[in-house]
Amino acid sequence: MTLAMTLDLDFVRSQFPAFSEPSLQGFAHFENAGGSYACGQVVESLDRFYRQTKVQPYHHFAPSRLGGEQMDRAYERMAAWLNVGADEVHFGPSTSLNTYVLAQALRQKLAPGDEVVVTNQDHEANVGAWRRLEASGIAVREWRIDPDTCELHVADLAALLNERTRAVAFTHCSNIVGSINPVREICDLVHQAGALAIVDGVSFCPHGMPDIPSTGADVYLFSLYKVYGPHLGVMVMRRELNGELPLQGHFFNADKPHYRFTPAGPDHAQVAAVNGVLDYMDAVFARHHPDRPGSPGERADVVRRLMRDQETRLLQPLLDYLSGHPAVNLIGRTQAGQRAPTVAFTVRGRSSDALARQLAAEGLGVGAGDFYAYRLVEALGLDNADGVVRASFVHYTAPEEVDRLIGALDAMLP
Ligand SMILES: Cc1ncc(COP(=O)(O)O)c(C=O)c1O
């Protein structure tokens, strides 16, 4: 297979209505880690669902049956893309809620004195839900970042694990530091201790959804509204674990795997619109390999590489600029190949919020704050109220947009 190929950016951008939307002309989106643009396939799917099949699904009458079929297809296609079974995929309202429900399920299996490990590099979604278990007598241990590098060291986790450890909740990629943690190595270590590995993939997946079995995670979570899709959280849970954890949904749904940990009930239109995300991914693959259909795993692999290569190329100049500026404190690694294009920094003597406001006035959409990685920002000795500036981009970002950001920063910084 030929993989030395670059992303067709014009094609990619043609798939996103936002890039031809008149009201967004001149605006450059750099808050993708908060929420990405939706691809046209998703927008069309939502529109179609609401026009044609917006009735209760899974009855015999035509619009209901068709709605249900689209939803079933969404589970099957997402599962195939992630290389798991359709019964291992859950669509919930968000990652925060999926994590909460998961933690409550696990709570019923744990005994006082059992231990759970959380990090201070994570978004609070994968911390707070676990810390709540302290009220049930579960001991919560914290795997802390090295404050000099903002990295989590695997050796520090090893020192926290013991025979009472039942679960370790950590992030595949930090939504501030941008580092990609060695997920497989960590999961293997967690399993050697006999514990479950709960992985937050929210900041990783916009850059290419992974082959889940190869991560080693028992539960892997991410949010589709950051992956060009509808506002849903995906939770992939190992089949055996699903069977072991107590039901959190209605008692009569106990034998339906993806109803067991989604007590809120699904948003039908959004579940159906997951197909739009996969149509987009398929379209990217087909654009670069019109000669063959490819298996889902092959398509996922190719799309991931195309995205990652494109992002890495655009990221290095931004990292070089920020790491070379005397007034800037860049958070995380300076080599693009070792991190995601989620770039947080502070500027000496300047408020992050004020800088984000200034950039917004130039049509550059960056965020400021702690991005709910509250404990991380605190560990870095920063003021949570002002936090960091975060410029995050994805594969559809154009080189000219990155140049514009660097140029604007250069004009604004001391
Ligand atoms: C790394 C990370 N984890 C979890 C979440 C929570 O996701 P959700 O908004 O779907 O609850 C976010 C949201 O920004 C995030 O960035």
C-alpha cells in the first residue's frame, strides 16, 4: 500500500459547510479542541432525519423502521471503524455523563479500601466522577504530572499501583499539554496490577480515531462533537466488562448491551448522524485511494496517517515561534511529532483572557481558561480564573490560517 501521500486540503475543506458559510468568512477556527466544525455529511444527516424519520424508531411503520435502521448502522459502522463489536459501542449525551455512569456502575462492584487512580493531567470529566467514589470509602490516588515538563511518567504510576488498585483513569492526550501518552504501555501496566484501564480519548480522536484493541483500554471514551460530528459521547466498553458491571439502565433492557450504561436514552437523530462522520471519513479515504474500497481498518489507518501528517507539518512552525519567544511559556513538548496540535501557552505580564479577546477581534478564534483541566492548571501554578491561551487545530486547518495566527501573535506580543 502506498501511504506517502499528502492530504487533499481543498477536498477536505469542501466537505465542511463552515468554510463556505458567508458569516464565517475571514474567521479562523482555533478552538477545535473545544468543538470542531461539523462535516456536511453530518449536517445533511441531521436535516434528513428531522425531515423524514423524526418519529420514535424501531416500530414497523416506514419512517420509524428507517430511522431505527440508520441508528443500527451507526453502531455497526462506528464499531467497524474502531475495530470493536457493535455491542461494545455506547452513544451517550457526552463523555462527562458516560464517565459518571461508568463510575457509578463500578462503585457498586468496589469495597471500602479499594483504590482508584486518577491523574492531574486529565479534564475533570475523567477525574471528578472517580473522586466522588471517595464518599463510598474508595481511596483515590493521584498520578501527578512532573511540573517541569507537564508530563505523566509511567514510573510514577507504577509506584501507585498495588493489590487494592481496581481502576486507573487517565487521558490518551491532554487537552492542554497536547502530549500523547503511551496508552498501550500504561494499559499493560494497569492490567499487570489486575486493574481496569479507563482511557479518555476526547483530545486524541479528532486527530484520527484509534484502533481500540491496540490501545489496550477496557473502556475508551471520546466526544463526537469534536470529531466533526453530532453532540454525543462514545464509550467503548470491552464486552466481558459490560457483562460484569451492574446495569445502569431500565431493568427490562438488561440483555441489550448498549442500553446498559446509557440511562439517559439516545438522541435518535444524533445517533443516526454518526453515519455522517463515517461517510466523511470514507470520503477522505476514497479521495486518496479511488482505486479500492479498503476494509474499515485500512480506511481508518490511512485517514489517521493523512490527518496526522498534515497536522504535524503545520504544527512545527507554531511551536517554533512560541518556544522561541522570550515572553511566552509554551506548555508541553516543542516537537510536533510528539504531540497533538492543541497548543496552550501563557505570556509573561499578559492576561490570557485579554490576549484571546484581542485575537478574537482579528477574527482568530482561540480559547482562554483552564478548559476544565482545573487540576492541571493549578498544578502548573497558574491562576485558574485566567488560565492559559489555547490554540487548537485539526487536519482541515489551512497553512495560511496558522501563518495568520503567528503573524497576529507576533504583532501583539511584547
Ligand atoms: C480531554 C477531555 N475530556 C473530556 C471532556 C468532556 O467531554 P464532554 O463535553 O463530551 O463531556 C472534554 C471536553 O472538552 C475534554 O477536552
